[in-house]
Amino acid sequence: MSKTFIAAKPETGKRERAKAANRDAILVAARHVFAELGFEATTVRDIIRGTDLASGTFYNYFKSKEEVFEALARQSVTQFRPRLQDVRKTATSFEDYISGAIRAYFQFLMDSKRTNQADDLHHIPLVGVRVDTPEMQAVFQEIRNDIEDFLARQGAGDVDTEYLTAAAIGVARELGDCMVSRKTGDEGQIIDQVTAFATNMILNGVRDLIKDIKTE
């Protein structure tokens, strides 16, 4: 028995494209406003003012400014994960992984900053963003699994990897936001300096627990 396929109505496709465009417009406006006013001072009204949309339209796509912020954070997570996967493939030790992952994150922030500047946008600090979203939890667990794997290879499997992962992510996020706020300086040199600083901080913090990791 042959099947009959019904093509989607053109109006449906047009409506979906309009909805996607409206959502993107809200996200772009939110990025501007969050960067300019800060998350706490920003209101939904501020975000809508940056679009051509009616005020009530916002709630067709997001429940709150917190949900918009989390959507922006998820975009960053999705874009960063392939870089983390590359680090995992090439790292040969725990030290290599920590240094490589942190450098990849800082390079990602610098690349994003450059792209945002070209689009007249700004970097939004992610410190304080919720970490209990599925995307954030997935990345946390991914990094934790990597850390556990590399530590096990070096015979240091008794370390509390939940604490260690949280500390590593926290250091990277705080220093990364500080790094991109600097107005001048050679990009490569800045990334080298902040990577070394963050890596040494993390490795020195666990040197009494992991005896065979080079910390100098």
C-alpha cells in the first residue's frame, strides 16, 4: 500500500522562521543589555527595548531574564565542547589535560570576544550562571570523567574529583572573565600568562594529594 506524503504548508514554514527570528532577536538584544547593565540590573523591559517586538512577545519564548541568560550560556557550552574533545584526544597526562582544557577555554573566550566585537556585541561574564541545567551538568560530568581517567592512569584515583572539577571550572571561569575584560595586550601572550597562572593554581592546590604531577 503506497503512502501519501503531504507537503508542509508554506505558511507553516514561514511562521516557524519568524518564531526563530524573534527568539534570536531577543537573545542578541539580551547580550547587549547584559553586557552593558550587568545581569542583576537588567530587566525584561530593557531586553525588549532592544528589539522591534511587542513587550508581550517576550513571554512567548522565555519565562524570565534568567532563562534568556541560560540560553546564552548554553550557546557557549555547545560551541566550546568540540574544543574540549580535541584536548581529550591529544592530552597524555593529567597536567596536559588541565593545561590544554584551560587554554582551549581561554582561546574560546578570546575568539568569542573578537567575533562579538565584530558584531558590536560584548562578552557576558558567566560567573554565577546556574550550573544545574542539563547542558552545564553534562559538561561538568564530561570534565570530571576526563579528570578521573587521567588521574587513574597516574595512580592517583583517590582524589575527590567532584571537588577538583568544581574548583578547576570555577578558576577557569573567574580568570577567563577577568582576562577578556582587559583592554590591551597581545592576545597570545595574555592567553599564555593566564593559562600558566590557572594551571599552576590548580596543580599546586592538589600537589599534596597527587605526588607525581609536576607543579612547576
